[in-house]
Amino acid sequence: MSNVTPLRKPVIEHRYLSPLQVCELVPGMTVVNLQELRKRGLGPKYRKPTGDNGKVVVYAEADVRAWVEASVHGTREQS
């Protein structure tokens, strides 16, 4: 079976965003508001590559988009 091509693992690319970039992606969001949401555990998932005491915070773009999509609300007429 020399003509069989092995399956390739899919390449998963993550685009990481700074808090400022998240604010550019989400209309009306501010860095201070995003920080407050993070403190309260209500914002999008985030990562701290410099450790728990580090100051660097990044967000995967896919997590930010999923967080926004999860917040869908309908009007009373649509319910």
C-alpha cells in the first residue's frame, strides 16, 4: 500500500490579543472595563504567560469571539 497518504494533524493557530486589541475588537469595551470583568471572573478566558504574579495578560481571539457570541439576547418579541 505504498500509494496511501498518511493523515496530517490539523494545524491549530491561535492569535493572541492584548487587552487593548480586545477593546478594538469589541465595540465600547475599555481596558478598565475588561480588567474589572477579569477580576470578577466574567470576561473572556485569558492567559498569563508570565505566571500568576506577572503583568502580561493575553486573550485568544477565538475565546473573545466565543464570549461575545455567548452573550446573545433576544427582544421580547423574539422570545
